[in-house]
Amino acid sequence: MQQYFSLNYEGSAFVLFGYAHLGTLLLIAFICFLLLRYGNRIPKHLSPTLRYSLVSIYVVNEAFRHLWFLWYDKWDIIYMLPLDLCSIGGLIGVLMLIRPKQLGYEWLYFLGIAGALQAALTPVLTNYGFPHALFIQFFIAHGFIFISALYLTAVEGFRPYGNSLLHVFIMGNLYTLFVGGVNFVLGSNYLFIAHKPITPSALDLLPAWPWYILFMELVAIISVCLLYLPYLWRDRGFVFKPSAEKG
């Protein structure tokens, strides 16, 4: 059992789109399907219990990650702050499950899902394949973002609107500027805006810094638009929510 928590794991390394990876993705997709298909049938009196259960799972999961890195003396402020898109998405997911608000939901639905999807499809797990604890922790953390966003959509009745696209564009760019300042002070590379990852990634196909950041911005815009597409199709056009009605 101890080997599944070890630093020098002797089990199988992570295999991109291997059986364990694909099986985990299918499991997360199945849970999301169940939420979208049957979420509106969940009795209202059960909603608080389910929401706080999800929050508890995420908090324990994240606490384990930080404790694991501390135990092996691998915790470092330039890597471990919750500033990347998925970490901040997870924290916003927790806050929205506790006290849902429209603006927070929009961040979670658009930027959270977009970031978690990219991370889940191309995780950086190197030697830690299934069933190492870091493999399980990684997919619980990212699966939580999908599940919390779709829970708020299917069970709590939240949805994005046409003006949500503008809100997310502004919030995302302001957050990127903030993280850029943190990177400058700490010498970190949160959001990969200081330089490309040192490990192989899709960013290697793009031009050098800072031009690849423009391509990242374009990909983010396309991802957000694709996530709004089901609502655009259903509404047969953009529907704007008056700001006075926001939660």
C-alpha cells in the first residue's frame, strides 16, 4: 500500500490515452452525463447535502496534495500556489457550491471547464500512473470542476448568457495580469505566461514568448464560444441577462 503514496513510484508510469487515462475520462464523462440527464430530478431538500459533500471531497483531496508535497519536501511557492486555471477553478467551484452567484458560475462554467478539459486530456503526471495517489488526486481535482459546474447548471438552474462572454473575457484578462505580476515577483510561471513549460506540450508548436500568449488567448476565446454554443443553438440567438438580476 505504501508504494501507492511513494515519491519514487515503481509501478506503471502514466500513459497518455492509455487504458487508465481513457477509463478515468469516461467515468468523469458518465457522471457529467448523469447530472445533465437526471440532475433536475434531484429533490431540492437533498441539494445542500450533495453540494457540501462535493465540497468536502475537493477540500480533503487538495489538502492531501499539499501534505504529500510537504511530506517529501517538494512544496515550493513557485509551483504550489492555487493560481493556475484549474486550481482557481476548483476554489471558485467550492465557493459557488456553498453560495452560488452568477459571476462565479460564469467563471466556473467557461474558464474552469476549458482549463480542466485541457488538463484532463493532457495531464502532467510523468511517472505517476494508476493507481498512484497522485493520479487519483489529479483526476478528482479536475473532475470536480466539471461536476460542480454542471451541478450548478442542471440542479441549481444556472446558465450562461450572451453578456457572460464579455464578463469572462474581462475577468480572465484581469486575472492574467494579476498572475503576471505574481510571476514577476516570485519568478514563477503560473498560467505559463512567463515562458513555455519545460516539459513537452502543445505550446511548443507556437511562436516564442510573448507571441504564443496571443495564441493562448485565441484558444481561450474559441473554447468559451464553443461552451456557449449549446445555449446559442437552443435560444436561436444571444440572450442577455439584465445586470440587475445577477446573483
